[in-house]
Amino acid sequence: MIQAPRLLAFGALFLLLGAASLSCGKKGPPIVPGSVVPEAVTDLEAAPHGKNVSLAWTKPRKNTDGTLAADISGFVVLRGEVPPSAKGDKCECEHQAVGRVDLDDPKPGEVEGNRIRFEDRGGGLYPGGLPHGRTYSYQVAAVTKRDYKGKASKAAVVTLSLPPGPPSGLSAAPGEDTAALEWTPPPAEAGRAPISGYLVFRTSEKEAREIQVSPEPVRE
């Protein structure tokens, strides 16, 4: 009758020690799913290419918590249209997804090591290519294998200028196996791309189509 309380006391002590041992381990706040995502792309480049815009950037190396970004599955490409009233290249416009590059199957994009390329051809809104004379703003964001989207990059802004107007006053003077051509350059106009050179084409009764006779653009 005297030893029973001691047994109960030892039993309670054992339970307390067991509970204490189970509670030991790594402590810290719980990680909310999707809270750790890839860092933003820092080197997005955008360049005009006819009616398209060519984009290029480098895959981020780290997540927002400093760990290695090892679970990136691809990137989403976002585009906005800068209104004419915007000051400078600052775009307050809303960016919409216009494409995606999956690292395992990047087409229509390209992946070379950590370098990614994508060409915006207009898509559903502009099936014939992006309209000239407008300014576009682009962002890209990494996407993880669990489909969590990382932070969007800073915007890269590009203007698709209208092509130069046609030359005027074209004349040709015959020579011995040659023809001397003269023309007047088109006037400079706001919104049109500057002239970097001229391509010369030839056609004749024997030729079914125009043939480019200048291997490179003719410079002034």
C-alpha cells in the first residue's frame, strides 16, 4: 500500500519525459505551400523582329528564401500594351499571359542551358502578328512543378515602329551589262523606323518573279 504512490509517480515522470522527448526537434514557423517560389528574372530583354517581339532571359538560380530553385518547370510570358498617354516607358497597364515555355518541351520557345528565348507572334488577339506603331510591355515569371508562379520580372518595353515609306523617283540608266539606279529616300515620319539601307530587286519578261540583286542592303 505504501509503494503504489511511488509507482504512480514514476509512471507520471516517465510520461512527462516521453512527452518532452517527442517535442524536441527542429523548431520554426510552418511553411505555407506556395510561399517559397523562384526569384524574379532580372535580365529580361525584348527586341522588335518584324511583326513579332523576341524575348530572352536567364533562369533564376534561387528561390525567395535563398534556397536553390531546383523545381522550375517553365515560364509564363505576360504582355501589356502601353497607352500613348503613358509618360516614358512606364506602363500601368495590365499584363496578360500570352505564352508559356516548358523546360522539358520548350517549343515554340528555345532553351540553351540557363538561357531561355521566346518570340511573341501575336497569338489569338493578333493572329497576323503584332500591330506596328504600338508600344508593348513584357514580363516573365517562373512556374514550379506544382504550378506555383514565381515573382514577375521587371517590365521590358519595346516599340514596333512602322516600316519606312517607299522611295520615290526611281530611274534606271542603261550601261554596258549594267544599269545605274537613282531614287529619292522617303521623308522621315514620326512612328516609322529609321532607314538603314535599301534592298534592290529586279524583274524581266523572262523572270517569273522578282529577284533580289543586292546581296546586302545598299547604304547611303
